[in-house]
Amino acid sequence: MSKHQHDEPRAKRAARESAARSALGDLGRHAGLGFQFAAVLALFALAGWWLDGKLGTQPWLLVLGCLLGAVGATIALVRAVPPSRPPRG
């Protein structure tokens, strides 16, 4: 391989690879947040369903579990995502 076959300077290639790694890291982080949201909601819904079966209160504890799970998952999501910055102009 000759030196001219690599037209792209190392700094540009390193910057592009770093951006790709950053994008993959962001993707993993956001996918994890989505999984966490779904898991919290499902856990509270299942707990409500189970308690309904034990106490004979169908469907009220299931509904309450879904609502509490949604609120808890939303609070966790809002805390995990940083606020957006206004665009510079």
C-alpha cells in the first residue's frame, strides 16, 4: 500500500471513529432507558395484578399499579435525560 492510497488524514479518521463510538454509546443509553421504563411499568402492573388476585379487588390494584409504574418510570426518565440546550445563533 502506498501512502497516497490513504487520502484521509489520521485525525479525520480518528474523529469519525470517535463520533461513531459516541453515537453507539448514545444508542445503548437510550435503549437502556426505554427498557428501564418498560420494566418499571411492567413490575408495578404485575404487582398490582398479583395483589388483586390475593385480595379480590380486581382490577383496581392493577390499575393503580399501572398508574404508579407510569409515574415512577416517567420521573426516572426525566431525571436521566439532561435538559436540552438552546441552539447557538
